[in-house]
Amino acid sequence: MTTKRRLTRFYGPLLAITLALLYLALPSIQPSTAEATSAVITFETAQPTGQADLWAAGQVLRQRLSTYSFPNNAQPALAIEGNQLVVSLPAGVEPSIVIAEASRVGQVEIVDGGTEFLSVGSTVRTGPRAIPDQGVYQVVLTSAAFEAIEANLTDKGRPSIKFTLTPAGDVRLAAHTAELRGYYLCLVVDGQVVNCPILRTPLTDRRGVIELTGGATFNDARRLAILLGSGPLSAPLKVAND
């Protein structure tokens, strides 16, 4: 019995010391540490450009990302380093979202389709005036003509975009639509048709609503509103080579 008590007094403190050392070693390998690690993505322009264009592209990207609801309301931090745009992502921000927004120019155009329905997903050529025999459709408005934009749902639950035009945009749209009825005014992003609503009444007020058609969702309206609000990237971006 005496021997057992001595062993207990000897091994007891030794076991406590061992467990304490193991506990101190654990923080360096805890899973939470890996999860909290942030990421950094470095972008460069897809074509030679100056720092001014890179800075402008960064401002557009910042505005687009500000519309997302990231964990803990965190937002990526953007900085210009030489000829590169460095984006630091807080923990929980999915890099693919940032890469997707940076990889598209996001030029939104309101195009006069006339009496022709332009299929969603089709690629079209656009210009300041229509050239039917060359397949060129006239651009009526660009994102520069929009002063305020908001994605919304109509009373019937249809996805829509509420907008306010600049004075110049209002004059241009009013002049273009004054004589038109039942014509398609299509939304084109980077040369691809994303929706093609029909113009039912002349638009002469600076405020209006674009009601999306077909299988469009509220998220589609939201993405378009984001692009209209931010405007296009001044320079296409791509992930820089390591």
C-alpha cells in the first residue's frame, strides 16, 4: 500500500506537467487559426495602361464589392502597388466573388432592338447608330446616363430596376422613345443580351422602372443595378502571375 501511495505522489505531478505542456502546444495547430487566415489577390491590367486607369478600375471594383454582404460586414481592402492592384480579403470572403467582379468590364447598354426580340445570351454588335445590314444595334443609353439605381420587385413580384436618369440621359431617352410603341429596349452587358423588355409607353420623366422579363430573378436585377451604379471598369483586370 505504501508503494502505491508513493507512485501516485510521483506520477501525479508528472502527468499534470505533461498535460500542461500539451495544452500550451495546441494553439499553434488549432483549426480556428487556419479559418481566420485572410487572402491576398493581386490583379494587373489585361492590356498596358497607366496608374490612373488602374486606380479608376480599383474604385469601380470597390463600389461593386460594397454591395455584397460579407461576414461580419467586412470589406476587402484595395491598394495600388506599382502597376498592380492588391486586394486583401478578410476571413470568410470568397475569392471567386472578387475575381468574377474584377474579370468583367461590366459595360451596360440600353439597346434599341426595334420590333426584334434579341435572345437572352446572344452576342450583338452595338454602336451610336443602327446599321441593319451589318447587324449593328443602336445604343440609346449607357450606365453614365443613370443617376440612381435600385433593384426592386413590382407589385406583381416581377424583378425590376428603379432608376433616375441624369438630365442629359432623360432628354436623350425622351427623344428616342417619343414616337415608339411596342418596341424592344434590350439590356446588353459587354456585348451580351441579358434581358429584352418591351417599351409600352413613352418615357419622358427622369424616374422610371425597367421590368425584367422571362425567367429573370431578383438577383439578376440586383446584379444589373450594381453594374449600372458602378459603371464599367476603365481597364480589364486579370489575376497577376506569381
